[in-house]
Amino acid sequence: MDCANCGVCCTGWRVRLNALEQMTTAEQFKDGQFLKMVGNRCIFLDPQTMRCTNYDQRPDTCKRFTLGGDACRSRRREAGMETEQEAA
Ligand code: SF4
Ligand code: SF4
């Protein structure tokens, strides 16, 4: 399991910005306290690659979302994606 062609954690929910992020995020990328959405996906999600185009500057909320963690596996399961680690 990896993030390649996934992006389900960047789809279907709004990312809340902390106080500093609200001050430092450009207006075109935010909607009040949240990152802006394009349809049902985060404005920074590349719909072709399903990768974050702002990865190094992503909000704390995104940094706390752990690959392989409970929330990751739950979202992938809901999306009908594989949730187990590949055998080495
Ligand atoms: S849901 Fe998990 S595997 Fe998918 S992009 Fe997010 S962290 Fe990566
Ligand atoms: S900022 Fe990047 S990691 Fe966070 S939801 Fe948007 S696309 Fe995903």
C-alpha cells in the first residue's frame, strides 16, 4: 500500500488551517479557515497523478495523516482500495 494514485485522504473533506496557516496561505487557496476545494477534492491535489502539489508546505492536518494509519486504511476501505501492506 502506498500513496501512488490514491489521494483519497485529499478528497471529500475540507482541510482546516491553523491560525498561522490561515495568515500565510494565499487567498486563492483558502476558503475561510479551510483549504479551498475544487469539486470534492483539495485544490492542491493533482487530479492526474492524485499527488499533492504542495507537499512540502502542506498544512499540519495533512502532516498528521499517517500512511497506513487507521484513518488512511478506513478511507481506502471506503473507496474500495486495498488496505494491507504489500508482501516484501
Ligand atoms: S489515504 Fe493513505 S495511501 Fe491514500 S494518499 Fe492518503 S495517506 Fe496515502
Ligand atoms: S494539501 Fe496536499 S496533502 Fe493536504 S489535502 Fe491538499 S492535496 Fe492532500
